[in-house]
Amino acid sequence: MANIKSAKKRILVSQVRAERNKAIKSGVKTAIKKVYAAVDANDQAAAKEALVNATSAMDKACAKGVYHKNTVARKISRMSATVNKMA
């Protein structure tokens, strides 16, 4: 355990941020799974709705610095292509 006050604070702050990032990543993963579940079920309307929700969640995560912007762009592009192939 750290003895210096600033080091103790950094430990606490990094724990809080790690928990926040974990919650955001979990939400994004759930949204992505819903898109692919709708695609597997051949439900085009649900897939498009889930895609909109997943895109929104991923963009928010990117804005907060949880994911790199290129990672988000790549994942959104692949999901969109998958959903568009259903048509």
C-alpha cells in the first residue's frame, strides 16, 4: 500500500475509473450481442433497431475514452455490413 497521500488518491481514482470503464464495456458488449442475436434469428427490424442502439452506445464509449475511435469505427462498420446483407 502506498504511503504518500497523492499515491493513495491515484489508487482510488484508478479503481473508480476502472469500474466505470468495465460497466461501459459490458453495456457495449451486450448491445453488440443483441445485434448479432437478431441477425441470427433473421429478424431484420429488430436487427436494425439493435444496430442503432449499439452504434449509440459505442459512440458514447468512444467519446469517454473507453475505446479507441478506430476500433469503434471498425466494429460499427462490420455490424452495419452484416445487418445490410440481410436485406
